[in-house]
Amino acid sequence: MKNYVPYILMAISMIGCAPKEKALTIEMHRPQFHYTPKKNWINDPNGLVFYDGEYHLFYQYNPFGTTWGHMSWGHAVSKDLVSWQELPIALEEYSDPITGDSTMIFSGTALVDKNNTSGLCAGKDCMIAIYTSNIHKDNQGLKQHQSLAYSNDKGRSWKRYDKNPILDIDRKDFRDPKVFWYEPQQKWVMALVVPDLFKVQLYESKNLLSWSLLSEFGNVGDTLKIWECPDLYQLPIEGQTNKTKWVLSLSGSHPAGSDFVGMQYFVGDFDGTHFTSEQTEPLYVEHGKDFYAGIVFNNLPNRTIMIGWVNNWTYANQVPTSTWRGAFSIPRELSLTETESGLRLAQKPIDEIRKLRGEEIKDLKSLTSQSFELDIEIPEGGSVSVFKSENEETIVGYQNGKLFLDRTKSGNVSFNKDFASIESVDVLPKTDRISVRIFIDQSIIEVFSTDGRYAITDQVFPTQQKTSVELNGNAMLINGWLIIGLD
Ligand code: FRU
């Protein structure tokens, strides 16, 4: 209770300048416009899919506590990708019917079986989930294979397929299937990983039930950490009408080295059988510490949108939140952009996020909420301090040609020895000033720069309830808005 007192006081002081219900529901560090579960632990987003006017967000969820365990699929839906409604758990941990072993529902995919290729739909189409069935004893993994469940009521209730597993190569680690429809050959393709061999395997199927191996891709890029959560999708190249390339993204290594996890990607081609990469050196999705297990939506017309888990396995189980633990990023629209070094991923917060803009920010010194958006221009040597109070600040700046985020004095950093960090990335081509778009939400900062080519997402845990923003070294506020959370 002690921890809440300043926030309750803040909430009371805010009555009158913010909607009453909103002010009274602020819980310490609880993001207001990033998705968090009402209670308990979450990790990877799973089964992102658009179906019948609804966006579905399934996710790794522990129904029984605020640390990892009893993995099940939580579920939320949205009509606009910004306001989410939490629904009952979709798929729960269960006992294996043959061995009696406990089976957790690990990460996977959800899709719309449009033509009832599986024969499991009651009508013309239905939702299918393909997930890793993780058999374990006391949380120690014994075996992983892939299983299927189907829903004939828009994801509200699920039945496990009675002939599971649908794919088994007799391995302890073999997981995170992403399945998508490959239009040119009218078939389903599954990408999944053999984590400890740094290998992505691709399979094909006509009916989602029986699968055959197409090819393998691996042992390139960054292999410092095991590979997890692969995804394979086609992206437009900015400014080149009708030109696309394929991207294979996956989770594992972080550009800052093996103490942390992060995401890397490969740009190349997919011909229905093989993925071939144009590069061998690692490229990273993010330079912040808190963006992992990102995957893109299935069945989404015209756009490719990724959501990631805002956390890092290094300290995920210890972050100082109370009733819940974990959050999801702002959905990001992906594209490729031509650069002097080749094609690179560009990530932009979806346009819909503008719907949440409230009052315009004129005076950075007197913010009435800790959830806001800023467009700032930062010259070389300049910076912006956010969550600034007498002894704390988080700095976003541009120095020696690097965009950086310094959270070493951001507040509570003591819960894990590796948390207090400075993230940075070289901005290319060299320039004397950069524009940054920063989203700040109680304990999450997402920074986008250079038309989405660089992204830094970090958690911070300021101990003060009232903080301000300060510009240094000729940094300039271009625009700013308070953001109204919709939950
Ligand atoms: C990635 C991951 C996945 C796995 C899930 C288990 O964060 O380790 O590989 O399916 O989490 O919760």
C-alpha cells in the first residue's frame, strides 16, 4: 500500500484536469496506452490476427502469478488497435492425455482458415491456433511439439484438435510456429525454430494438419543467443511502387551483447520453398533493451503491423510492478527503406495512435500526466530529459553521431544489476541534427528516429509521481500532446 500513496495523491491532485475515472485508476508504473493485463504475468504476443473487423491479441500469460509459469494464452480484442478489451483466457495449460504430463501453451500463431482447408470449421471459415505444446515436469521442459486448436466463435472458445501433435521431431527445444497463407502456391507455410541450433525450419501444408519440411535457414547473423519466435513476411520498399522484399525476423540476440536478448532480421527473398538472405552480418530490429518476441498480424489487408513484448528476459521477472508484470509495445507499421548500406527495416507507430491525443503540450515544465507524446529536434550534443525530478532523469539525446537513451538515473534501477544501462545506435548518414518522436507512458519510453529506421524502447521506473521534461543543448519541441489512455 505504501507505494501507492504518492500516486493516489497525484490522482487526487489531477481531478479537474483529467477525466475523473482515469485519474483515479492510475496505479504506480501502470502504462495507460500500452496494453497490460489486469493482473499477472505476460510475455510474448501470440497469434496476432485480424478477423471479421476485430484485431486479436493472444499472449503468453500466467493465470496464477506475476512471474513466468503455467503458460497459457491470454486474450484481448480491439476494433482499432489502440483500445483493447481483455477477454477470458483462450488456451490453458493442461495435462497430456497420454502421459499425464503437464503441457504449457507456448508461443504460436493464430490464423483464419478462410476456405476450411482443415475441415475443422463449422461454417465457411474459422480461427485456428497453432502453438508449441511444451511438456514439462516442475517447469523443466521435457519436450516441445506443435499442436492445433480451433474456434468457431471468433476466438471466444477453443477446442484442441484430437490428433495433436501435428508436428513432432522429437526434440526438447523446437518451438514458436508462425503460420501464414502463401498465395502464389495456395498453401500454408510454417516457420519455427530449433533454438539451440540457431536454425529456422520452414514447412508446408495444404490442410494445416499434416506438414512437410521445405528447407532450413540458419547459422548466420547473430548466434550469441538461442533463436526464438521467428516470423516471415513481405514488406513494401518505400518510394518504389509495387516493389517488395521478404523479411525474416527472430528473437534472440541483442546488439549490446549476450547479457541481453533482442531481435534481429534478415532481408531477402522467399520462393515458397527457401528463404535466401541478402546479408550475412546481423541487423537488429531495436536498440533499446525492452522489445522482444515481436511478430506481425496475420490476415491484415495492406499493412504489416508488429507488436513486441516490452521487457527483457535478463530482468523480466524482477521489474518493480505490483499487480501485473509486462506490457506490449505500440503496434508498429513496418516497411523497408533503401539506405547507403542496403535495405533496412523502418518502423512507425500506427496512425491510429493519434486518436489518443489529448491536450496539446505547450509548457514542458508543468505536465499534468506522465503519458504523452513529443516530437523533438535534437542537434548534435543536445538532449531531452524526461521523468525529471530532483535526483532522477532519463535522457534521450544525440551525441557523437549516436542516438542514445540513458536510464542509469531513471529511478528504481536496483532490482537487477544489469538494468541501469545506456542504449545507443549510430545514426547514418551522419547529420548535424535528428528528429525524434518519443512516446512516454508511466514506465515505458519508445523512441523513433530517422523515419523509423532507428527505434529504442526501454522501461524506466521513476520513484517520483510528479516529473517534468527539460530540453538541453538547443533541443527544440516541435509538437507534443498528452495521451489519453483508453482501456
Ligand atoms: C520467448 C519464449 C518462447 C516461448 C515462450 C515461453 O520469450 O521463450 O520461445 O515459446 O517464451 O513463454
